[in-house]
Amino acid sequence: MRLNRADKNLLSDWWFTIDRLMLAAILLLMAGGLVLSLAASPSVAERLDYNTFHFFKRHAAAFLPALVLLFFCSLLEPRMIRRVSLVLFAAGIALMIATLFFGPETKGATRWLKFGGFSLQPSEFVKPAFAILSAWFFSESQKRKDVPSLHIAISLYAVFVALLILQPDFGQAFLATLVWGGLFFMAGMPLVWVAALAGAVLLAIVIAYFMVPHVAGRIDTFFDFSGPGSYQTERALESFASGGWFGKGPGEGTVKQLLPDSHADFVFAVVAEEFGLIACLVIAILFAFVVMRGLLRVVPETDGFIRHGVTGLMMLFGFQALINMAVNVGLLPAKGMTLPFLSYGGSSLLSMAVAMGFALGLTRRRPQASRSRARQDVAAHGGARELET
């Protein structure tokens, strides 16, 4: 079917207003996740006595729903994105509370809920909704002083991060703080408040170090690079050294057989060994392209919510990718954070599809919005001419 600009239907309108370059980069990353799941997960599945393609099949099963979510969310108007985010945030917070009472403990944390043969990580779905709602209230705080928008934004942050710490999931709490802090700064808050937030984060890290053995172990391991906690990081660095510039070839990697999380948190190391540093650079460029494309797309935008919303989603996407890659090369302590679209994990794949769908929806070029901006420009120039005369 050939689409035409003159066609007045939903699909044609979507195709000619969407950022097709950003969409192409996102689809490349999603397709890359399928390839890497096939390359990295069989050794983990066999080690756990599962079917060889157990993790690949589960990842593939989430792929089509992720595409549907990406498309559906990209169709939404800004007002609907806010409404969907509100429902998603409320439902996600309720499920996060449920995990504290009913979630199974895995590696010392209760982050998942079991539904039959599937597990769900509610905090993953809260993240894009949290970014959108925070952007909404920060943008409203700049326009309306009669509504306690700033207080609501602070409350959203406090509730979400408190539940993440109770799980505990300090990596996601850190990511949420980066996104919220960035929006906080973008909203024009006083620098003293920004400094206070940074001080609070540092204080939280110090408290966690002395009160949570798990956190202390990871930080100690990071600085002295010894002990059992450094095992995966050491193997990951071996992958980079072993793969060289062009890699050993698909399926030829050996270090992945020693990495417990080679299909998830350390999939970037598998890329390095089997496909080489060139492939790693291509992936990093794709992530950077999506982020920069999204930010550049909203430079001329006059709607404060759209500017804040896209910026928040791009920070969420970019910081998560950056943290994961930094962990893989030993620049940050291990945090249990996935590489968006590339790591195994149905919850992560679906939630990032929602986040990027929202971003594509907010950055669409809407004719009505363009006409509105044109009228504003004409009115502004007309007013300037009247002043001159």
C-alpha cells in the first residue's frame, strides 16, 4: 500500500508526521535485541537447565507486543499521553507496593510479580509515566502559580524513589533522580535547590553504603576491583579484549559462557566479543542519535509540556543506556540495569517501547500546531509593525 499526503486517514497522517529517522533507529535497536538474545542467551539457558532457546523465545514473544505498543503510543496526542501516563503511574505504584508483600525475593530484592509462567517488573512501566507526569507538573509550575504543581512533582518523585529503595533497587532510584533532577533544573528552579538535591543524593549514597551490605559490597568491589563481586566486570572486560575491533564472529564468543547475566545486564560485552568494538560504537551512535534527534526535534517547540516531556524521555533512555555501557567497561559499579531494547527482559522491552512511543508521539509535526504557531508569529510581527508606526 502506497501512502499519500493527500489521504485523510490515520495511518497516512501518522506516517507523514512521525520522525521517520528516529523511528528507524529505534526499530534497528529492537531488531538488534532479537539478534543479541539469540547470540547471548543459549549458554545461560543451558547453564540453568532450560531449553537452549528458552530466553530467546520469551524475548521474541515480547517483541510483537512491543511493536504494537510503540505504534499505539506514537499515535497519541499530548493530552492522551498525559492521561495514559497518569493511569500507568497509579497502576504501577500499586503493583510496586504489592511486590513488597507478594513478590518473590531474587538476589536479595523483591522487584517482580509472578503471573503464571511470566514475571512482571512494575517499576519498569512506572518510569516512562514518571518522566511524563514530572514534565507535565514542572511545565505547569512555570505557567500557573495558583496550582501546587511543584509540590505534586516532588511528591511523585518521593513516592517512586521510596518504593524503589524499599525493594531495594538503587540503580533505578539513581536513574529516576537523574531524570527528575534534569527536569527540575530545566524548569528554572533556583540553583540552590538543585545543589540541595545533589547533596541529598550524595547523602543517600553514603547512608546506603553504611547501612546496606549489598551496596557497600558493590562500591568496595568497584574501587579495589577484587572479590567475588568483580567477577562479571572482569569477564566483561575480557570480552572487549578478546573481540578486538571486528569480533570473533556470531556465536563464537566464549566469555559469555562464564557470565551469569550475559543475556541481560552484560549483553554489551557479548557484542564486544562476537561483533567487535566497531559494533559497540555503532550501537552507542544509535543511542546517541535517538537522544539528539529527540532533543533537536523540540528546539522550536512552544509547548512547555512537549519540551519537558521529550527531554525527560530522552534522559531516561540515554542515561539508562549510558549507565549500562559504563558498567560493562568498568566505569561504574554493577547496578542491575538493562541496555534498552538490547538486553533480555520483557518488562524492560515493553516499557521502553512505551517510552519511545510517547517520544515519537510528542515529536510528531501536527499541521494544526504548525498553523497555530504561524498565527502566533504573524500576530507577533504585526504587533511589532504597529509599534514601529
